[in-house]
Amino acid sequence: MSNTTLDPQDWDSFRRDAHALLDQALDKMQSARDGRVWTPLPEAMKATLNAPLPTAQMNSAEIASRLSAMLPYGVGNTHPRFFGWVHGAGTPGDILPDMAAAAMNANLGGRDHGAIYVERQVLDWCRQMMGFPEAASGLITSGTSMGTIVALKVARDRAMGFSSRAAGVGGASLVGYTSQQAHACVAQAFDMLGLGSDVLRKIPTDADFRMDINALSDQIN
């Protein structure tokens, strides 16, 4: 029987390197207000990330060093002057649950374990904040793009009585309406769900970026 393992060969060294990297990550968050909002990854570092498939073993100190070197070159959204996109800024508190999640390596597709109950509690809090009824349910997704796909699949199944699950959408003439300001993931979701992006009608907006209701009415009628 093989003794091959992915566990550290020296747990004490691994623990020391992990603690050092955690301190560096916290330092990064503590100084998030300092310096430039965004710094591009240096060409030399890009070159190291365009290398042949590694076959040699790498110890925890080298891994931690490489990860630490990446810390200054994030997308910039942890800086208070980041106004580029709408995704969240991240907080120092995020590091703690991420560590626990990595150690648990949870799969929330089923069975009975702690992470499922955490998800259910978060969803229930969201339900309460948004004033949804007690029967409301939901999912925690990787982001809004995946959330858009899930939401549009629910709408598709409701419109077609779930027949599309087995038979596909076929010649069904489903139509969607969205603002011209909508994110590109909406059209991509129509593509991925087999509806076709051509049936997504984009409605003009006014000077305040609000959907033109009269234009919407004309499209529906």
C-alpha cells in the first residue's frame, strides 16, 4: 500500500509558515487604506506564473513566500477609493471563515453537516432583512452571474411547467426584458439556458438610468 500523502511532512514548519502568512494577510488588510488603489502585477511575476507543469516538491515556506508576494497585486477592491466595479470590498473578518471553510472542505449538495446549517441561517437572515415570507427559500452562489443563471432557470421552469428539464426549450417563444444598463451576464445566462440571447429585449433608459416604461410597454405590446 502506498504511503503517498498530501499532508505536510513537517507539521511544525507548516504551522509556522501558515501563521506567518496569516499575519501578512492581516497586515495587508490593516494597511488597505494606504498607497495606490491598484498595482499591476510585475512582468517578472507574470513570467513565473507562465511556467511548465511543476514536478518537483515545494516546501511550505516556498509556497507561503509565493503567496505572500501576490498580496500587493489584488484587484484593488479592498481599498476605500476603489470605484471600478460593484463587487464587494472584502473585510478582515472574511479571512476567518475562509480558513474554517478551507479546513472543513464542505460540499453543501447534501448530507448532514455544519456548513449546511450555516447556509440555512444566512438565507433566513436575508429573508428577514428583505421582508420575504417564511416559506421563502434560496441558494448562496459564487456570485451574481451564477445567481442570475439560477434565477432565470427558475423563471424558465415556471413558464414551461418544468417540461424543459427533459425535453429542452424546443420552439418555445420565451421573451425576456431588461434595461440596456443590465450586466452582460444576463444575455450570457439566456445563452447558457438555451433561450438564446436574441430573445432578450433591452429597454432604453432615461438620463437617470431608469428603464423607460413607455418603451417597455411598446415592446411587450
